[in-house]
Amino acid sequence: MLELVDVNVYYGAIHALKGINLKVNEGEIVTLIGANGAGKSTTLKTISGTLKPKSGKVLFKGNDVNKTKAHQVVGLGISHVPEGRRVFASMSIMENLEMGAYTRNDKSEIKKDYDKIFEMFPRLLERKNQMAGTLSGGEQQMLAIGRALMARPKLLLLDEPSMGLAPLIVKQIFSIIKDINESGTTVLLIEQNASMALKIAHRAYVIQNGCIEMEGNAQELLNDDSVKSAYLGA
């Protein structure tokens, strides 16, 4: 479904991604793990079109989307839940979800998707007219995921969904990510909590200083001594 081919990204003179090669197959959860500043968020921003690579290709379903504008990338079937959630704070939960569906005009199906989101996140239904900026961190994360799902993505990009959340909420969010995948959405997940990410992923990549250093079956990387010592605190 997704392939990055020799992708190079710069921030001015800083070479942030150095010849990245990465694949995500339809139906998978793939996780990208690495230290802060390794290039994880830059990779997702490059896929979703908010950053443009200097060279290389970003292929989605075989088509190069390098020159596609970010809002058009959403229309192709890629939704990005950014680091820090980035909900529209002065808008209600309902208005945030409406924004997620802005590329669509199938009103009856949109209504069904509201119902699905509220079934997935009952807390959002209880607060649907509440301003998003007044929600807790966990509730904002639920809203950010719900907003992304309103576009009916084929590929969901998740950037640090557990950041700053209580352990119980983290467990709930990861369970929901697994459910989203099992219902047919492919997922590319970036996560500081490498152990949790590797436990739900099919495959994984390790990125370091803008380069892919390792890749393989998620369970194998979970048990790899070098991954354990670097990212799992073991």
C-alpha cells in the first residue's frame, strides 16, 4: 500500500531523513521506533504531504504522491494523527469530527461514521458539544483519532498516541488501534512506548539519526537484545 524509496528530507542544511526505504502492506500495523530526533515524525509528515522530500519517492498504491498537496493526500485515503493531538481547541467535539469529514459529501454515510466513532469512544458522545480545548489529554487523543477516521482512511498514520497519557488510557488507546486495524484500516504507528507498539504490530522498523537501522517481524525485534537495551529499558 505504501512504499518510501530512497527518501531524503532536509530542514535547511540539516539532513533529517537519509535515503529512507520503508514498506507498509495492506492490512498491517507497522511501527517505526527510535529515539527523539531520529526522524520518526519527519517520516510521517513526508508521507502526509506536510513536508516535501528533496529526493526519492513516496508511493501510495503505486502512485507517487510527492507533489500532491496535503489536503489532497487526505482525499487519496491517508489520515494523519499528529504528535500532540492538534485538536481544534475552540471548536466542539462535533465540529472537530465534522472537519475530519471535510473531503466527503456522502451525508448518510458520514452520519453512520459519527455513530461508529461514538460507539468506539463513548466519552466523546457524553461531551459532544464541549469545546475540545477543555478535554483531558486522553479525551483529546480519542478525538484526534476519531477526527482522522471520519475521512475513512485506507492508511492511518499515528504519531505518539500514548504521549502524556495515564497507563490505563494508554492501554485503552492501544486496544482501539488494534480494533481499527482488524476492522480493515492499515496503520503506520510511531510510538515512544516501543514495547507496547511492538506487541500490537506485525512488522517494525528502527530509525536512528535519519537512517533505517533495522527492520523485521515485530515479535523478533521485541526479543532482540540490541532493541531491548536501546528502546525497551532491558
